[in-house]
Amino acid sequence: MSDYLRFTLIGATGREWDLTRSSREGVELRTGAQQFIDAPAKTFWIKSVYGQTYQGFQWARREPTFAVTIAGKTADRWEQLDSDFRDDLGMYNNTFSIRAETGSTSRTLCMRLLEQPEAYTKGDWEGKDPHLFRASTLAIPAACELGFWVGQSLVSPPCTFSTGNGTQWIPVVNYGDVPIWLTWNLPAPGTWTVPDYSWGQEEEFGYVNGEWATRTVTLSPLTSGEDLVLNTDPNTKQMIAANGDPVQQRNGGIQLIFPVAPKTPPTLVPLELVGGNAGATAYVTCPSWFSRPWGVSL
């Protein structure tokens, strides 16, 4: 493998396996890995006078499929490596991940087994007792709930409201090439108004272009103890209070709609607090998601 690229498998137990520098003993990635690079998607088309017209696309489930060679200096050593590596793939309810590192980036793809691994069938020597050769192969079919490579999340500088009231401008950014969902950390008590800018994506969500360019959402008032984690991802529970109170049910069904568009440069957005404690401090976390393990960045 190249000296410029390293793939490391982080197992279900937390153990790490260098898949690119294990030629004499250990576990090495074989050629032919599939769905390791670009995130898969499905496009939609309808008939037109000229053929078909593009309608949009939807991200598909990423199903990485790859194989490794497991080799040991002795039969007993091979057997231990083979056992440990299989343990680190976990069962179907466990997750493991692949970390891709180049000279300038480090990104991780989380996955779980899609089907049972296929052992001892991919090498020219296979079909016999692998102890004889102190080496074997393992083909691994996997699937990802989030099909993007994930880099280091970016946390904004703390935003402090000295009197417990007012509006502060806080930076958000998306360096990646896919949309991201922000997570806001908002202390109680007080009433927060958070930005939900469209970032030019209204038509994709069924709205008029420009309608929600500077949309904001005022949340229901928080009482003491209800320090709020507001995850704008619609696939998760958006509002979780520190004391477990059902604050989302008090919000009248109003939710945040828009992710931050791909390759959005650092942009200041307004965050407003009314009736908070003096010195209340909030911040926002911007995930770093990418369609590929390197590049495609702002």
C-alpha cells in the first residue's frame, strides 16, 4: 500500500488494526474494496420531450465490501490474530469503523456487519486448513447508517450573554461537500431564538426560493435545570433537556428545517436570548462530513 494513505480499522472492542502496513504479520487490506470512496446516491428522472429530465437525488445506504489477509508467524499466532480480528468486527448489533489518514486529513467511516463474513475462500491457497499456511482471508460485507466520512467536528467559541438578554452573532461553517446538521448547546433558563437559515435550499425542501433565507425559530421558554441540547438533525430527537423534561413537546410542533449547505464558508448567524441568567454561555457544534475519505473540502 501507499505510504501516503493509511486505513485503520477500529474494532468493536476499541482495538486498532493497521490495514495498510501489515505485510509480514497482522491484517492487511486486499485490493478490490467497494464503496470505500464516494458516498452512493440514487438520482430521479422523468420523461421529457428530449428524453428524461433530472428531478433530484437521494443518498443511498453505503455498503462497504472489503477483504483482508490475516497472517501470523506461527499457526498459533495466526489463530489468535484471526480470532481477535473477527471479535473486533462484532456481531450485527455492534459497530466498527475505518479511519482513513493522508498527509492532510483524518476521516472515519462507521459501519456494522451487513451479513456474515466469508472466511478462508478468497486466496489461491484457500480451501485447506489455514493453520498449514499460517494465513487466510476474510471478506467483509458491511453497511453504514451514516454514509459519510466524518472529520473533526468544529465547535464555535463560547458566546456569552453578559446580562442574560440580547443577540449575539455566532459563526457556523460547513467545509465538507454534503449538508450538515448543527447542534446547539443552550443553557437554561430563558427563551432562545435560534437561526434556521435555508442556505439557498428552499426548493429542495418544498419552499419558495428565498422564502427562508434568514429564518429563525423561537423555542419555548426553558426553566432552571432544562439546559438544552438542540440537535437540528430531523432523524434524531431534536430537543433534549439536561433534567429530562419534555421540552420538545412544549414547542408546538415547530422544528428546525434546514441543514447547512455544502461548502458554506464561515458565516455569522444571530442567536438571541431573553430572560436568561447573566453570563449565560452558548455554543454550536458543526460536524465535518464528506462524501470521500480525502479532498472535496472548501
